[in-house]
Amino acid sequence: MGKKPLVEHLEELRRRLFIIALSIFISSIASFFFAKKIYEILKYPALKYYPNLQFVTLSPSSAFFVLMKISLISGIVLSFPIIFYQAWKFIEPGLLPKEKKLLVPLLLAGIILFTLGVLFSYFIVLPVALKFLIGIGIDVLKVTPMISIDLYTSFILKLILAFGFLFQLPIVMYVLTAIEIVRIETWKSWRKPFIVIAFILGAIIAPDWMTQILIAVPLIVLYELSLRFNEYLAKKRVQTN
């Protein structure tokens, strides 16, 4: 079978993006009915260390937009399997028959890694970051913090979603290595530049150096683990052949 022309690739991309958007839209509508409960859950990382913390609204529409924002991000999280599947099906024509059979294992691995990323950010990164950030106001400046629910939920949701997708790094590295776009030697040579990239990503996502470190370090660890795993698979393939 010959290669598809660019127009067909763009048409397929448009179709798959439409499916993803439709999935997020439907999931977001369903999530809206649980947005209040999700909001209560999102307050836990801050209330863990500061149970008397006050959450306030700064405009009449803040509460509504917070619920909408929670619904949208929840819709994206719930749609992750479909996002992964559509991305895979888009690149599938360029894969070998044996690589195409990896869809189910990689999809399961993607869901597990996404969940681990969300849980890691919720139970480890956010409590530490918020304790540090809120503690500066309480312990250093001696002020009583009253946090805007809009700004707070934006901060929480951004980190949770970012960690979910950043934890897909092992799968991205595996796929790029398997289809021979990037070689093991190249991944090794990118070690030091990736450390810089990890901290740059942390700076883009987080507003402070503490959270930046909490984002960069797990990414660097994931990179090293993924590199070791790909090295192991490469040696196994050589032994098999």
C-alpha cells in the first residue's frame, strides 16, 4: 500500500481530533453533575496542613466558572483512553505488524501511568507545594490567607493534568525507540539537555522553585527508568535475533 497524500493525513487528523473533542465534551457535561464533589476533593491538599484555610470568591461569576473548569479538566481526564487510542490509530499506519499488536498493552500502561501521575501530584506534590507556598504567608509574613477558589482550582487542576500527561514519557520514549525514530545512543546523549528541559517545563507549569523541583525530579527519574527499560528491550531483541 502506498503512502497516503498529505491531504488524507490532514483529513484523518481532523477526524480523530473531532472524536477527541466530542469525547471531552460529553465527559465534561457528565462531570458537571459531580463538579461540587470534585471541588471538595480538590481542597484536600491545602486543608491537609491548614484545616482552617478560607476559600473566597472575588466575583459573582467565579463559582460558576470554577465548576465549569473542574468539569472540563475532569472531561479531559476521563477521555484519556480515547485520546490515547486516537493518537495511536493515527500513527498506526507507520508501524510494523508486530508493533501494531502493542495497542492494548500500551493503552493499559498509558492509563496506569496517567493515574499514577494524577495520584502523585495530588498526594505528594500538591500538599508539599501548598504547605510551602501558604506557609510563607502564615509563618513569614504573618498574614491570614484567604484563597480565591478560581486561582486555587486553576493551580490544582493545571498540576494534576500536567502530571497525568508528563507521566506518559516512558511510552513516548518506547514508541519512538521501537519504530526507530530515536536510537538508544541518542536518548543517552540527551540526558543532560533533558535535565534542563525538565526544569524549564517545571518553570512553565509551576509559579515557584519548590513546585518546579517537584515536577522536574520525577521527570528526570522517569527518563532514566525509561532509558534503562529500552536498553533492556534492545539487548533482548539482539539476543532473540
